[in-house]
Amino acid sequence: MSEAEKPTANGPDALAARLLKGERRALARAITKVESTRMSDRADASRMLRALLPHTGGAIRLGFSGAPGVGKSTFIEAFGSHLTSLGLKIAVLAIDPSSTRSGGSILGDKTRMEQLARDPNAFVRPSPSGGALGGVARRTREAMLMAEAAGYDVVIIETVGVGQSETEVANMVDMFVLLLSPGGGDELQGIKRGIMELADLVIVNKADGDFAAAAGRAAAEHQAALHLMRPKSRNWQVPVLKTSALTGLGMAEVWETIQSYRDALGGEAGELAERRAEQARAWMWSEVHDGLVEMLHADPKIAARAPVLEQAVKAGTLPAGEAAAELLHLFRDGYGNGQNTPD
């Protein structure tokens, strides 16, 4: 065996074995490979996922979303600390927004969750969204599976905010949790209308001090609004809880509610299993879509023709649909005659 062929401590097989033992550093390195755009790293990530897949599925998957300023990171730190105090291991995949201009990301959640990041039973991983639609990094699903294989009991995905383009998180978790502030004007109400129907649990945060009374009113109003909506699940009525990340109010109740939810939709009901199976199917087609887009942009004939069509569309001399059809025909015909078939 040559030196290049010898397995290394950071090779895919060794990393997978270390990850299954619960090594945090191995999990961090594995997620780095998952998030990499290098072809060699992507191949390693696929190899690891194949090996790890039989060891996944044991965690409860939670998605937390809410408007900026609602206190998502503070809540997750308080809630996560409550879970670790119960002896549970939690992984937090915090998605930070990427700049649409520079592509840079703040990656500040490890700073905002400083106490939780130091907890030996917690793993906090900030990742750039990369401009991905849905408010979650494109490889978040794979990172979630790796955290499960590493033995984490609860995997939390924190999205960049809340809005119509960020609801994809609801399609990769068992329970989608919407965090709200005690107050909020018409603008915030408009934002909430688009995702209230996706929520499995609604939490009014910051229910302390001067905001306690307002939180009580907000919780009652949202509970009444939820009763007017078609139930998302045949086995679950969405509750509204009040919490305070500062005082710890409601943290135990949130966890009890999550367990009740899992009991109601799991087991004989089989709804959680159905949901996960459908999510896996949708994930496959999402990967097909993203892969086709990447292949299209990498095609040399498309790269040569696209700027001409773009200029015509911008000038108003060519309908966008016709330009798109030409590019797709060019791409399809190239693959049909084998000219741009991948090696």
C-alpha cells in the first residue's frame, strides 16, 4: 500500500469510526467535509454518510424560527442548558446569514451561546446559509444525520429568521417551533401569517418583567388564532407556551410538550415515520434540482450563450421564458449527443 493509500486519522472511514464514538472533534471535521465544495471532500462525505446512515434516526429533530430580535439564540442556550442538566446530549446547528454581496457570514452563534458551547454535553456549530433558499445551509440535513450518529439525543436547527423563503426547515425536522415576542406591530403580524400554519409549537418568549402581561395576552390571542386554522396533524393540537430565557420560566414545560408531541405522532400513530420518509424523498429531489442547476451553470455552451440571452432579456427584446427555453434545449441537446456528458 502506497503512502497516499494509507488510511489517515481524518480519512472518511477513520472519521466515521471516531464520530460513532461521540468524538466532538471528529463530528466537527466531518461536518466541515460535508459543507466543503471540493469534489474530494464531497466524495468523502458521501462515503461517511453511507457508513453512518444505519446509526441515525434516534434523535428528536427540532427547528426553531422567529423574527430577528425575538431571542432565538438566548432561548436555545437556556433550553439547551435545561436539557443537558437532565443528562441529554444536544447538538445545535445554527445557520448564520450570508451576505448576498460578499458571500461572507458572521458565524456568531458560538459567541452568542458561549455557555452552551462550553458544555461537554452540547455541540454548537454555526454554518453560513450560503444564500440557500429556506434559511438553512444546503448541507444542514447531512450535518443533522452526522450529529445523530454521534449520539446526540436532540438536534436543534436555528434558522436565520422567519419568512416565506425560510420555511424549508419545517421540511427537515420532526417539530417546527415558532418563537414570538410579547409585542409586535402589523408588520410582524404579516410575517407570522405565512408560517403560523407550519408550526407544531408556538412559544411567546421574553415573558418576564414588564413584558409578562403582554406575553399572556399574546399567548391567548395566538391560541385563539390557531383554533381557526386547519390542524397540521390529525394527532396534535398546536399549543402556545410562555417562556423566559432569562429566568428559565417554561423550559421544563417546553420539553414536556416536545415529548408529548413525539408520543402523539410516533408509535402506533406512525405519523413521525411517515413525515421522515416524505422528507427523505423530498430531499432527494431537492438534491437533483440543485445538482442540475450546478451542471447547467458549469456547461461551456451555456456559459457562452447565457450572456447574450441575458442582455436580450434585460433590453426587453426577448421574453425571459423563451430565453430560458433556449438554454434548456441547448443543455438537453448537449447531453443527448454526449457532448457534455460528465466523465
